[in-house]
Amino acid sequence: RCSSVLPRELSPTAEAVDMSEGRRSSVGSGSESATRLSRVEERETLHNLNSRLQYFLSRMKELEARNGELQAKVDTGSAAAKSHNDSMRAVYERELAKVDT
């Protein structure tokens, strides 16, 4: 079973790490640092979305497997009920034939 919890959205911060260069940049230090922050936020958003997609796909596989198990039980139960109904019909028809004779 998947025990993952949906990741939370990461809130933007005034200071972010530039992943490509390993440096810190502050907002307001110019358009270059704003671009770096924007890229970091974009990476964080993509990471978050990828994590959520992975969770949902995993959950979907779990539910499909469970659905298959339940469908097999339903099919087994239906077959058993049909068998029981057929045997009861045979008993009823024999009793009815006795009464008619």
C-alpha cells in the first residue's frame, strides 16, 4: 500500500538556492537574481507536480489491483449463487412433478 502523503506546495522565499551553480541569490538584487529565483521556484513547482503525479499513479495502481480482487469475489459469488439457484430449481421442479402426478 502507498503510505505517501501528498507533498505540500512550497512557498516562495526571499532567498533561494541556484541549483545550477550552488549559490544563494536574493530577490531584488537585479533581474539576473530574479531570473534565478524564478528558475528555482519553477524547479520546486515541477518537483512538487512530479511528486503528486507519482503519488496519484501509485494510488491508481493500488485501486486497480483492489478492483480486480473485488471483481473476482463478485464473479465467484455470482457463480455460487447461480449454482445454488440451479440446484434449488431442480429440487422445486422435482417436488412440483410429484404433486402433479
